[in-house]
Amino acid sequence: MPELPEVETVRRGLAPVLEGCRIARAVARRPDLRFPLPEGFGQRLTGRTVRRVGRRAKFLLIELDDGSTLISHLGMSGSFRIYTETPPELARHDHVILTTDQGVEIRYNDPRRFGFMVIAEADQLDNHPMLKDIGPEPLDSGFTPRVLARSLRGRKAPIKAALLDQSVVAGLGNIYVAEALFLAGISPKRKATTVAGARAEKLYRAIVDVLGRAIEAGGSSISDHRQTDGELGYFQYAFAVYGRAGQACPGCDCDIDKTGGIARIQQSGRSTFYCTKRQR
DNA sequence: CGGCAAACCTGCGAGC
DNA sequence: TGCTCGCAGGTTTGCC
């Protein structure tokens, strides 16, 4: 599921029911997700008060009153669901249950179990192995066209692959890379190092624009992503290229019979969608 | 070190 | 109806 906009949507859902609240009960219904859950998971969390729910790249950061932080990654299919009223029967793949002192129940469901939860001890967050090599947050002021161009310089890999690299810029995934490259008019096959100057400026604007609009839409619901109240995100209806192979490109009048339309290719084992005419 | 394919795991839709 | 195949929003690993 989740790239930056989906994780941010989840963060915004969790913050109001967790921040300032005490975790009355924490239950792991299996010993592991992608990795083993932290030793004594339930006891570690029970009785803790949540200071803040933050986000870094695609990681949720649930900061606790003892200084430690529960780091949660949704993998491909993870989702959080909040129940303020009586919750329904537990569902398949409901792996972790948190209950707050306000009687709110929060369930983490993850069919593919590519997600994980780990705990960073107090003062160990910034240099935590999972976070320390992550690049700038694209919606923070530290991310600029020059910063982007600088981290692309010297990279011979296609720009598509470079943008998926979390050390270049944080939080992009397969969907938003495709959409940003479309908006910027840049071919996913172009060598990353050639994206500089005006081209980097354009890509910078495309990234910031598409992420902002996707967050406003509550993220993209392809199959698993839900907002924490169960509502769908709806940015998938705004996709220009992702999942639209064979269709006409919305940005120019090319269509499949003539010069272009939206193509689907494989790059480093993953699908790439782009307009062959408009993206150079 | 850079770049790429494979691996992790489950579910779903398409095609036979 | 039921099987097999391919595909899926991410990240890590291991191999050239």
C-alpha cells in the first residue's frame, strides 16, 4: 500500500486518538510480522503514554513517555483501523491490538506481513539503522531543487530507480515516482545524473505537488489502503499514468494508435508507467 | 561501490 | 468450478 501520502494519512488518523493517551493494553497476536516483534511487546507498551505520533519517510513514529519510540512500517499491505465504538470480531490478519485509556481500540492488519514494528530506545531514534540513511523529507524546507540535483549527480541508474532510493528523497514509491515523472515530463529511463538545473527544478515541483494533492485526497486506495476510519483514499482517480497502460495520455493528444499513449515497461523488476511522447 | 534480480508472504483476477 | 500464473503500494539481500 503505502507511500508517503498513505502513511501521512494514517498518521493524521492515529494522532488524535493516541497523543496524550495512555496505552491500557497492547496485544501481539503472533510473534512476528516481517521481523520478530520486540521482546515483551505487550508489557513494553502497556502503561505508556503517547507523546506524539510522527512520520519519517514511510515510517510511523509513535513516541512514548519513557523516551522510546515505536517505529511502525506498513510494508505493502499494512493498515491501521480505529474503533471508538464496540469493535467487530477480530479479522484475519489483525496482528496487533492497542487499547487506550479512553476505550479506543486500534488494530493493525497486514495480510502480506511485509510491515514491521520495532522499538527505538530513548535517544537512539536519529541514528537508528532503519532511519539513519534516509534522505530529505520532500515536504520540508530542507528539500530544494538543488538538494535534489545534488543527490542525483553521478548516478547512472535510471531516474525511476534513483527516486525509489529512500536516501535520495524520502517517501516516494512506485506510484508517486511514476506520477511525478509524468508531471515533470521526464522519461523514467533517463539517467539520473542528467536531471539537473531546470529539469531538477521541474521534478522538484512535480514531487511536492503530487504528494501534497495525494495527502489532501487521503492517499490512494488500490486494494489495501484505508484511512483509519475505514474510508477509502481517492487519489487513485487522479492518476495520470499509474496503472493506465494502453490508455491515452491525459497531458497530450497522443493516443495508442498514433504516437504514444501510456506504456508499461519493467525497470529493476517493477512496473513503470509513462507517456512515451511527453516524457523525455 | 553501483546496479539489478530475487526473496520475503498473501490475495486476487485472468485465463484455461 | 477449480487450478495455475502473474501481479501487487516496500525493503533487504546477495550476486555480478
